[in-house]
Amino acid sequence: MSKEIESRFAFIERVSWWEGRVNAAHISKQYGLSRQAASGVLKQYREQYPQNLNYDASVKGHVPTLQFKARSGNIHFSYYLYTISNSSLGIVSDTNLSIHEIETPLRNINPNQVRPILRAIREKLSIDIGYISLSSPDYLDRIIQPHALIFDGLRWHVRAFCFKNQAFRDFSLSRFNGQAVIESKAHIPVEQDLKWQTILDVIIEPDPRLNNRQKQVIETDYQMRNGQYIIKTRAALVNYLLLRLRLDSYKNTPEEQQIVLTQESRKSITSYLL
């Protein structure tokens, strides 16, 4: 399947799943196609995934069936919002939607520093590049071997082997500076990054200080089963996850806290916490 068809099929799934229907007009306006061509795309999708959509004359569109199963995992609500906010229509639905994103300070990410890092990850290289930290406020050359990018919800990090510290570390992408120099082919296998290779179960549950009805609200919010929700994450990323879940500190009231780690989960991840 071509990238073009993949994109159009993903669009069909996101719109139909979240808006409850999709028709040729959606596709036509989104991709600048004639109505006939848009109908052809919709027909092609239905032929390939006949169990997902049924035509409903009352809404003049195709609606998701009870057997609907996305061909990819990209129908989460955030993907839908991204799709419509970047749509050529502005908004693809029939009703105006007011969508707002809370703005946070942008980190100073310089493409001149990002490019060699991306190349090093792709081509498995080690590079010499300037880096500044709170402990070393002057730029110092670091030879690193990067293997992954990480977004923690606020800023981007680079996971890399640091030859100075002889260990795998996280580096803030906004703190690189200077001209990067390619050193050599990477020779530290990513399999040696034990924190990256270790998968943890982070298990959350409602704050036990809540009453039973309040706990039920939290369980519904977080799609918990049997009062718990399991999040699989790499040990190298567990601190970022706790920050994003606001579990890095204990709040004074259960209404503010809402969720906590289970005792067993906290014990299992303690050795990986900063």
C-alpha cells in the first residue's frame, strides 16, 4: 500500500470513528479530489476492510460498525485532533470545533545541532558536539553515540552513550551547541543500554484516601480494570512518565492527587528513580 493510500485510509478511520460518519465530501475537501475520485477512495477502503463501515442513508455517510477495527493504532483522539487541525479545511467536521492547546515555553532547538544528531542515530555514528548543563555552565565538547529521541511532554531529549561518563545518559536537545564533528562508526551496541532494554510495569490506582464513588470516577477516567491501569515503559523513561502523570510528588489532598502508584509498582521501579 502506498503512503498516499495509507494516509487517506487513516483519515477515513479517524473521521469516521470520532465523528460517527465519513463521506466522499470529507475526502474530497481534505485532498482536493473530485467527488468521483473521493468516492473511489472510500470504495477502495470498504473493499479492503468491509467489516469497518456501513452506509447509513439517514446521515448520508458511512458509519463505523460494531466490528470496527482500525488497520493501525493511529485513531487515538490526539491523532484525530492533529488531523483536523492540519486539515486543508481547517476543520473537517460539519460543526465548528473550538480546539485549544496550552502553550508552553519553546525550548531553543537549533536545526544545525539537530541534523548531525539525527544523522548519527540513522547511520549509527558517534559525534563530538558542544553541550552545556547546569553543573557545567560552559559549553564542553562531548563525544556521544546517540540512539534515540525522547519527548517527555515538554522538551526533547537524546538518549546516547557518553564517552566522558562511560555510561548511557539523557541529554536535553536544546543544550547542544557548536559544530558537530563525526568521530567514527558506533561501536557501543544499544543492547548495552540496560535501562533502555528493561521494560517496567508502572501500575496506577485511585488514591486510597478517596471514597468508593470518587474511586469509581477515577477508574473510569483512566480506563482502569479491577481498580488498576498498567503502563509499560522503559526504565530509562520512568522518571519522565511519573512527571507527566504528576506522580513525582505526593499531594496534600486526595482530590488533587487522584492517582497513586501501587505499593508493588513503586517498589519495583524505585531503583530506577532519580
